[in-house]
Amino acid sequence: MTLKRGSVTSSELRVQVADGTLSMSVSDDGTPKIESDGHEVGASTALASMRYRLRVLGGKLDMRRNEAGGSVLTASMPLDARSGH
């Protein structure tokens, strides 16, 4: 997966499994592509598609500004995604 990001010099991927939930976050120090209220600037079809697919599996996708600058994209879903809960 490739996300188009402006002026990124570093990024970090975190994956965690806890309490029956798989979580992944990608953060970077690039130019934020989201407004301070969390709405994506020029929201792409790819993000909408990922959000929909996670929701079908009982999960969610969030995007927010990184306090240190840049953005954070976080996805989470239950490990038993077949149940849809």
C-alpha cells in the first residue's frame, strides 16, 4: 500500500494485538493531509474503501493529525473478523 504524503522524512508502523483486537497505526512527519477536526483533505477513494472494508469486519479506520507534526492513520479490527462484531 502506498499513501501519497507530502515532504515525509520519517514514518513509523506499529502493530499491536490486545484484548482480541488487531491494531495498526502508521505515522509520519509530513505535511498533514487532514483538517484539525479530523476530516481528510481531498479524501481519496482508497481511504473510503479501506474504511468501508474494516467496518464490514467490525473494525474502524481513523486519520488524525500527529501532535508532533504529520498524520497518523490507525486501523483496528477484531481478530475474529468473521463474526462482524
